[in-house]
Amino acid sequence: MGLSYKDTGVDIDKGKKAVEEIKDIAMSTYNPNVITELGSFGGLFNLDLKNYENPVLAAAADGVGTKLKLAFLSGMHKTIGIDLVAMNVNDLITLGAKPLFFLDYIATGKLSIKQYKDIIVGIAEGCRESSCALLGGETAEMPDFYKNNEYDIAGFCVGLVDKNKIIDGSEIKPGDRIIGLGSNGIHSNGYSLVRKIFINQNTEIDEKLMNILMKPTKIYVDSILPLLDKYEIKGLAHITGGGVVENIPRILPEGLTAEIDINSFNTPDIFTKIKENGKVAKDEMYKTFNMGIGMVLIVKKENTQSIINELKRFDEKPYEIGVVTKNKQRIILRG
């Protein structure tokens, strides 16, 4: 008898079973705009444009990076799913765009239905938290390509924004204030350094520390969206790879700088532990990690306190962390 596809390590029947296992989970994110069922060749989403004068589609794609290595080590996969959504929807909101739907790609050597279901549960939770439909995705079983029980994931998100409401930083001026929103910890960046500091082949990481390291990226969509119709938000920066130092300047017009008071916000203890255990220089910390600030808003001085008060009503931890000035330097850290 000849070889079958299953003999190569690809189990199509298991793949079908996996889709059935997660069907209800994915559909829990649906809204009336979703007009296909999970399992079609593609997803269909009806655009409701009645509140848009000149609608523009926005899109983002991202992954979770080497935080996945900790997921393999700890067996914690649900939070990885939340991370995946957060990395995408937080990027979209910086443009002023409302996330509409999300797609995932999961590639693995040998499909584990339990592992797969945990990831999708997390993705669905992230989608519900950002009012975004999990429209579809792809799961690829690729034997000999990935190690057993390991996988890679990527996410793709599409959003919508009115052209005259796109946030691009062009209106930022000297004197504007910088508001930082507290992070949930490390989020999803800098984990190659984190792993080098805390993990080696001879030492098992303790459960308490692992739980801190695996905290999912905070999603800021539902707290920022309501602000966009009430205030002029001049700039938004998602603090991801490149940390505080690299991400805030990305939204500043040429010739302006962000002066940040690093004593104005709370820095979680995990960053002190990273700095001390790894003997990491202060400058390196701020250009690698979010240091306690996951999202930054740049606003008019006169609106600062009102926006901070509004954000507190959404259980955010907002801080006035700096001011925009004229300077050749793109960012100055004080304190």
C-alpha cells in the first residue's frame, strides 16, 4: 500500500476536527456585518458606511515574536492569542481607525488541538475586547519545519477611518502635552533579551515570574475610540519594538522633540528586575521596553486634564509624561 499524506505528518482529519472545535469560539466575535460562516475560502464583511463621509480602510499585520518561546515553556497559549490581536488593533487605533475584522495564521509542525484551541480562545477574547470580528484564518501543519509542540503565529487586521479624521501627527506643535497610558507589563517586545536574562538550560523559571512575563499586551481600543469624537487627538504612538525612545518620535513632525519626564509615571517592578539581573544600561532599557507606558497620546495643553479624567473612567492609568518642544533631538528623557 502506498504512502498517504498522513504518513508525512499532515493529518487533514485532525485539522477538520480542530476547525469544528473553535467554530463557536470564533463566531462569538461576530456582529451583523459578518456575512460568511467560518470554513469558507474567504471571509465576507459588509461595510456600514453611513457615518463616514470619506471612508478609508486601514490595515495592520504583526506577530508576537520570541515571547512564543515562553509560551512553549509554560504551556500558556491563551495570553499569546490576546497578544496577537493587541499588537494589531493597537497599531490601527494610532491612525484613528476602528478595527473591523481580524485574521490569524498559525503554522505548526504537528497540530495539537488543545494548544490550537487555547490560542483561538485568546484571539477571540482579544477580538471581543476590541469589538473586532474574527473573520477567518489559516492553520498550516508543516512537519519537519517546526519542532514538536512549537508554532508561529501572525495576525492581520483591517479597520476604517474617515479621511478627514486620520491621525498622522502633522498637527503636533510645540507646547502640546504628552499623555502616557499605563502598560500591562512587558507586553510583546524585548523577549529575546528577557529570555537571555531569566532563562538558561539549567534553571527553571518560577511560576510567579512566568505569570508576570506572560501577561498579555493591553488593548487600548475601547478607551481611545470614544475620545476621537470629543477631542483633537494630534498623535498616537503604540510603544512596541524600539521602546519609548524609538516609537514616540515616529509621530512627530521634523524639528520637534518629545521631552519625557521618566519620574512622572509608574514603572512596573519587572523592569527593575530586568535591569538589575541583566545589568542592562538605562538607555538600553528605554529603547527596548515600554517601561510602563503602552500607548502615548499627544494633545492640546488645554485638553490634557479633561482627557486624563476621561481615560480614568475607562480604568486606564493615564499620566501626563511630557511636552513637545522645538529641538534637534527627537526625544529627551529627563529624570
